[in-house]
Amino acid sequence: MRPVVPEEVGDLLKSRPVMIFNRTLLGPAYIESIVSSSPALVTSQGGKALPLEVWDMIIDFSNRCPENHRYSLVRPKLLKTSAGGDELACYRYKRWWSPFGNTYSLKGIEMLRFYLEHPDEPNESDHPNLDSIRRSSFYHPYPSSFYSPFAIPSISPFDYFDFLLCLDFFDYYVSSCAIPTALLASKTKFLHVELTVPDVIKNLEDGNCECCHGKHVLGFA
């Protein structure tokens, strides 16, 4: 995976990839953006300001112990413009028992890899064996539009039962978040794209997929 840069926000809104959002580092990135503009903007009630070197030490310390950080998988939704600047509004996927497929089996890992590359529901004509593979790898009691755990719903008004299931799915598993695009220029990198399965296992599954029965753990350097 690699950090997102401000110049690619437009492309992200077109391709809507799955990204990893480090929620722990969003605050430090905000502080860094203020301090880099002028350390004098952050002062105590008595008007005292810390030297820039001290702020650098504080921000550097916040980047340590990434295994204790909080991560979420997100997908771009739209760009919100306000007086405070542009924000990238995203769908945020909550963790559940089998978060994004089944990373406790090799089949599930293959399907997770597929859906990271094709987060919207793929065309059956392009993948004729998709349905049989999907049924054997995922545990989805959801309507067809949710065979991909990351798919954005498009339900016709006549599919009433599917529509209710979609509402339940989104209320329980999907929420929203907004990321100030100006913070993407920060040295503190909190949003990453071009994910692989090991990236998801490392950051959201505590480094252990259990397929190797504990012989290999994807940890932090």
C-alpha cells in the first residue's frame, strides 16, 4: 500500500478504491498542518508556544507503535466543500465477526483479494465462475448487490425485501466519515491506497489470518 496524495483526490472519486484510514493519526496530521504553518498558532492560555523542534518530537512520537493504532477500511463517496476547506466524505466499514469475507480460509483470502481489486459487484459475464466461487468462500445472507462487502447499493424500488436488508446492512456495518483533503499533504500519513490482503490482515486482523495456524504473523516493522 502507499499513502494518498492531495493531487489524486479527483481520481479517487472516480475509481472509489478501498483504502485504509488510520484514525489514530488524523489528529497528529491536523496538529502538524497547523504547526507547519506557524508554531505561534498553537499557544497556551498564557500565550506561550512550544519550539518547532518540540512539536516535531511530539508528532514523531505519535507515529510510534502502529500496532496500537485504530484502523478502518473506507471508500470515497463525494467531495464536500465548506468554508473550512474541502473534505473527502467516505463510507467507513465497521468490523464484524468475519470482517471482509473470511480471512480464516484460503478461499476467503482469495475472494478478499478479488474484492479489493474490484470493490463494486463485478459483471457475471466477465467472471462466469464468480457465483460458485463466491458462495463457497463468503457467508453473506445479504441481497445480491452485497455479494461484494464494499459494494455501493443500487436497489430498485420494487425489490422491497432486498431494500430492507440493504438498510439493515448499511445501518449496522457502514457509517460515514469526512477527511480534510488539506491534511493529505501532511508528513503524517494516515490514508493509504493500493491495498493488498496482507495490508488488511496486518492492520485490521492483528496480523494473523489463522490460515497458517500461527506459523506466520504479519507484523509491524
